Amino acid sequence: MVAKGREDADVLLVAPTGGGKTLAGFLPSLIDLAERGPRNGPKSVHTLYISPLKALAVDVERNLMTPVREMDLPIVVESRTGDTGQARKQRQRITPPDILLTTPEQLALFCAWEGARGYFEDLRCVVVDEIHAIHSSKRGDLLSLGLARLRQFAPHARFVGLSATVDDPVAVRRWLSDRGDDLVLGRPGAPPVMEVLLSENRVPWAGHTAQHAMDEVYETIKTATTTLIFVNTRWQAEFAFQELWRLNEDGLAIALHHGSLSAEQRRKVEARMAKGELRAVVCTSTLDLGIDWGAVDLVIQLAAPKGSSRLVQRIGRANHRLDEASRAILVPASRFEMLECQAAVEAVAENALDGEPIRVGALDVLAQHVMGCACSEPFDLQALYDEVRRAAPYAELSWEDWERVVDFVSTGGYALKSYDRYRRIVRGQDGLWRVRNEETARRHRMNVGAIITAQTLSLRLPGRHGSGRKIGEAEEWFFEQMTPGDTFVFGGEIWRFMGIEGTNAIVTRAADKEPKVPSWGMSKFPLSTFLASRVRRMMSDPSAWSVLPADVQEWLEAQRDHSSLPGIDDLLIETFARGNRHFMVAYPFEGRIAHSTLAMLLTRRLDRAGVGPIGYVANDYMLAIWSVKSMDGVDFDALFEQDMLGDDLEAWLDESFMMKRTFKDCALIAGLIERRMPGHEKNSRQVTFSADLIYDTLRRHDPEHLLLQCARADAARGLLDVARLGELLSRIRGRIRVQRLERVSPFAVPAMMEIGRERAPGSSAAEMMLEQAALIEEAMA
Amino acid sequence: MVADLHLEKGSAYAARGQMLPPYDTRETLDRLQAEIEALDPRVTVLLGDTLHDGSATTRIAPDDRERIAGLARRTTLLWITGNHDPDGPKSSSGDLAGETAVEIGLSKLVLRHEPSPDPTPGEAAGHLHPCARVKGTAGSVRRRCFVTDGQRLILPAFGAYAGGLNVRDPAFSGLFACPPLAVALGKKAHAVRWGLLAGD
């Protein structure tokens, strides 16, 4: 890294966690600053460090100060985040530190400053940390545009990127900068010691909690100094934390850390962790990134990791030193997860990682950036276009889209050109675009950023005065999949969803015996495509089964004998009747999100075909739909035709809340709706109301509007996984194998159990166990 | 009789730099035209706040201006002035079509924009944008509504971008001699007793 620094080259350092990446990134700057000596001229920022996490910026400040102090270097290091006080921010503007540590949002703010160009003129180096965690997101788009801006301000600055191991370093290198292609690949650390926990108890057929193995998890914690226990959802975190404390006879200091705890609580846990006061922390992805915890010597992944890259990241949290092997234990929560965990362990051993697809930059983010640029200084349309295209996500941006975005920023970009008088940015006689007035610029600066925090909604009963009693809280995305009238299980009871009002989801008790929509508890990350194909390969190759516990092997054999095993590239569908219901179970292994979308679209089609579908469940491996009438007459090749992604998808989207929510996010990022007004912050209820109004009006009068296109693209990409579903449908075309069975198959048991839990809420645990035993007996007989 | 059209509310925001979709006037006039075509009234009373602000007439599109003129040829458009549009259709940048009045007495009826603070038999007014929130076993829904105690009537806002105020809001208290009835708008109008109305 020092040599690359002397060559003045942009460089991406790819190294495993624990390799001292951050210090390596700073070293050339420290050398340069130490050699330069004290200066008399005006101060300026020498090195700008950008981290995706506020906490990380502050952490690095602390870690960097140690060598600077010990060597008595004349270097000023300061951080600047959303939490930094106004006085300090003001001072940093007048007297910049040598090294400034900040976040992508603050960089976007810098870009919207008047005088930003002068401030960064003498910048020598930009360090972007944890690139792998940010490049493939809207925040990444915003950061990438900010970097292109910095390149313009400071043509001589070096760009340095730091990344954990990624599957495609060349693509990430291009994301960092278009100057050269220098890469430094860190020496791989000692290979991790991984094992899949083969519990004394039998592997459960279904579920997400791994409750069966909790005793063993607790015993393992006792053998380690400090353990990090990773789970996939907040709900799993709460559950595991409670279970561990139930077992905690030794009174071990076990803590909990996840995103919906208050910042203060989280900081307390982090501080105790840093001091070595905790024996274990149950956490979600909030601790994935590289804050240094020191003494962690064991990582436990509870429930399947869903992707090999994430697993590598998490394992790397143990023994944060390159020369010591990390120790990790995977605890699968079900039989399919057992397959997934084995596949993940093999993938990590081979250093095979699943990659994030290369992203096309979002236009709502570009709109925000263009407005920021105008707030900073007048711009030339062609020059800014050239600059923007140096940012990798926008490299292919067409001139036509560019003009649309600028038109949107200026007048709202409506087909009806009635706002030409009220431009937010105007083109002067000199041909340059500038912000209309200081008031408009001020309002923009108050609303910069691309993080729209995922909202939780309160589940409430209708009340006499306003919304009634609160039943609980759940993520907004859950309700986005529902239309009013749908029923679901929460806390063991069936509820009917009535609608969303502000930040409340209004529900009533339903008399239905069978809920229509599955409840949650599953990972928010779907099973990665890469891991899914490894699981399919493992299933179809009996010689690979020897690593699996006996009961899981027996299960695979029974599936092979009673039905058949899913192949590497085909789609297995089973139909059978049970009780007074008819079932269809499909095994695409393409992840929960794609499966949910598929199940919803299939349900619509089956409804039209007169089969009378009642409900569905979908998980990472399979989906099941059940109906009143038999599905034997269904033409499955026609049912799974790709044309479902056309009209059926559109029609379903129009009815769903998801589009309104997605539109709101796009409108906030693009600046059509302002989150903060001078003087007061709009509460989310107000934002929700006006966004819905705008969405309805736009859809009627201007269906091709830029923001509607942004919202559709976002929904297709993230919330529905339409791309992956499309790939699935084309992969299985002409390769659908239908098994018409007399009774439930061994593979269908997990789906049937999920359905059973939701169909018979309130029935006693004992009764449920008997029912499940009967189900297993039937499938395995 | 329609109240609170708030024409050109979108462009009022645009003039301040927030570029809301400019289709609200068009949408509101679509609705008004549909009503006039369906009912063919001799007189159409606009119950005040027909325009969102004093300079709306300088922003309104020529074809929307022409549509108002077209409506005025079919029916007598009678503008009652409101707090948002004290000049009615009159404007230095060219009047919109229609007659103007501050209020109208019509036999036993008084038509005015802002309801008088005490129970007033025979009064019809707008201004408050009443909204009813109804909950029942079938769920919860919030709709614009008429409110009446049989003595006086308050009309819902008609404009596409006009927000609503829950009838349980203190602004409505004291206006009615007895608990009023809300008539919520939907595919048809639904009369709802006061006791079944919920706050926000």
C-alpha cells in the first residue's frame, strides 16, 4: 500500500477481516503528513476517510489517534458525522483537520456546500472503507456520485478503497475509480475452523429458532472467552436471547444487540463489549461490519447464513487477527438448513463467495445529487454529465435520461409543462444551471441523504377514539405484501388486516380458521443464488450426503423413494390431497422473496382457473399453495409461463401498498417531498399522507413519470426479486417435473408444518406435536 | 353546491419550490364537470375557497380557464368568496367565468363559506373540510363527508389536493345543537351516526 502511495496510484485493498486494512489505508497518508512537517499556509484536509457506519468513523478516529500520539506526529484527526455538534462542524469548516473521518451522507452535504470546491482543492487522498458493504445500494450510488465530484474538485487526490473479500474485486475496483486498475490482494488469513453443529437431538423438520440446540449453544458459550451469536432477524435475536437466559444458571453476562434497540442501549452493549465485560452477544447484521471487538474467540451462526459472503464476514469477527484461525459453529434450525449450512461451509472452505450483482445507479439518487451540485455552484449540463458518468453506477447513463433527471430537478419533470415558471434550478445567460435562491438551497441541504429507515408499524385494533389498543409491532414490509381483508397469524391468533393509517396497521380479530398470508420469522436476506445452486447440487449427489446426520440422510432417501429429488436445473412440483384440501408444493430453491412473489402470482392465476386457492406459504427452498379443488387438471407448463411477469404482476402491484411505500422513498430521496422543513421535522404520518396523494394523482395523469419508473424499478429489484424470478422461470421452462402423489412427501413436511401452525392457532402444543408426528409418519412410511 | 375546490393548490406549492404534480386543477374540474353533466343544474354554487390563493388566477392554465368558462355556459356558476379567495373569480390578470357573492339567502337557506360559530338553522357552509372515520367489524376507513344536524349542513371539500379534518376535531364542536349525522362519500353516500364516528 505504501508503494502504491508513492506511485500516486488509486488502489483497492482486498483483505480478510482482521488484516489491519484500515491502518494500511491510512499509512501512506500518515507518512506523507509526517514528512511534510508543520505548514504555515492555510489549513486544508489532506485525507478524507468515508465509512458506511457512523460508529466506525468514530472508532477509527480513536484507533488512529493512538499511533499519532505515540509517535508524537503533528497530525490533527477529527470525525464529522450526523452526531457532531454544530460548533465543531463550524470550526472544521474554518480550520479543517488533516484527516477528516466522515460518512457518505456528510459527503453529500459537503457536495451541496457553497465553496466545496475550494475546501477540497488540496485534498491528497480519499479512503473509502468497507466498500463491499455499501457499493451495491442507493447509499452506494450517492457515495459514488460524491466521489466523482471530489475527483473534479481535487484532480490530484488518490482514491483508496478497502474491502473485505469479495467475489469480483475488479468490479469493485472500477466502482472505486476509473483511474488505473491497481489492486492489492491481502494475504488470506489462517483458514477458519468451522463446524456444523450436529445436535444430540434430531434435526427439526421445520422452524427458524434452533431451539432444539440451545442447550448445546449455551454449553459452547461456556467454553469460550467471548462469543458473538449471529442470527438473521430481530425476532430470532429476541427469542435466542430469552432462551439463553432461561438456561443461564451460571449468570453469564449475555447481551443483546439489534437495530430496533435504542442507540443508547446499543452503545452501552458496545462499550461493555470493548471492555471485555461480556461473555456473549446475540446480534443481527448490525455487528457485521468491522468495529474491533478485541477478544471475540467464537462465532456462532444460529440458523442458516443465507449467503457465503455474509458467513465469511461474520466468522471474521472472531480472533480479529490474521495469523489466528477464527472459530465458528453453524447451528441449522431445520433439515433444509442443514443442507444449506453444509453447502455454505464447503463454499467458505473453497473461498467461493456469492457476489452482489453490479448495480445500475438509481435516478432518484442522481436527482438529489444534481440538486446538491447546483446548491454548491453553477454547473454546465455537458460537464456535469461527463462527471457523473465517471461514477461506475452511472457509466451507461444516456443523455436522454440525464436530461429527464435535470428536468425533474428543475420543474418536477411532468408531461404537463406548467411549472416552467417555478424552476428550482435555472439556466442563466451564461448557459450555467444554478439554484433559484438561497432558501431553496437551504431546504435541500436539510434533506440530503439516501437512508430511508425501515419503519415498523404498530398493530392496533380499531378504537373508539382514534386507533385502539396496540397488539405489537412488525416491519412495514410485511404489510406491504397484503391487501385489506387478508388474514394472518400474530401472537398465536388470526387477524384481519384492514389497512395502514399513518404508522399504524389496523387489524381486527378474524373468525377465519385459515389465514391467507404466512407470518414471519424468516431471514430478511433470501438464500443467495450461489448457495442455492450448491444446495441443489448437494441434494442430487448422494455421495455428498455422508457429511449429514443420519436422520437427514434418511429423509433424503425417503424423498427419493416416495417422490423424487429436485435436480440441478429442473423444477420439482408435487400435488397431493390431505384432509379436505388439495396441495401443490414446488421446490425452486430461489429464496424467500422470489418465492413469495411467485406464490402470489400463481395464486392469482389459479384463482382465474377456478381452482379456488385458499392460501400459500413460501420459504427459501419451496412454496406451497392449497386450494378447495384438485389441481390435477392444471397445465403446469402454462401456469409457470414467463408472461406472469407482465399483466399479472402489474395488476397485483397496483393493488398493493408496496408501490405507495416505494414511491414515498423515491419521492423523499429525489426531493419531491421534504422530510425536514426549516423549523420543524415533518412527522412520518404527514409524509405518508402527502406521498399517497401524489402517487394517486401521478398514476392517473402521468403514468410514465420518472419517479413512478424509479418506484417500479425498486420494487422489481428489491422487494419482489423479479429478476431472479425471471431467471428461474426461464431456467425451468420445459423442465417441470410433476409428481402426482397419493400422500404428503418427506420434503413437503416442513411446508405442511408451517401451514399447520398457521391453520390451527390456539391448539395446544401437545396437540400440535401429535399432529406433526402423524404427518411425519405419513410421509416417511 | 360544491365547497373548497382549492384550484391551483399544486402550483402554489410549486411556486414555493416543491414541485407537486400539476394535475390537481384538471382532476378537480374533471369531477365537477362529471357532476354538472349528470345533474344539469341551472345554478352551481361554489361555496368558497374555490381557488387556493389570491394569485391562483395568474397560474391557472389557459385550457383550465377555458373549461371553467365552458361550465359557466352550461350553468350559472355562482362564486361565494372564501378566506382563500376573497375576490372570487375576479382578478387583475383576467376574471374567471362566473358571478360573485359574499353569501346568498335563498328562501330559508343561507349559503356561505365559513360556518357561523353557533347553531344556525338553514345554513350551508364549507371551509372545514370534514372527514369521517368509521370503524366497525368490517374495519376502519377515513372518507370526506357531509355533516348535518338537520338544521345546518357542512359540505366536504371537493378539490383533489384538499386535505380533511376529522369531524371529531374541536373545530366542529358547538356548531350543532344535537349530535350530527355524517354522510361519508364512497361509491354511494353512507349516513353514519355520530356515535359510530372515530377520531384520528
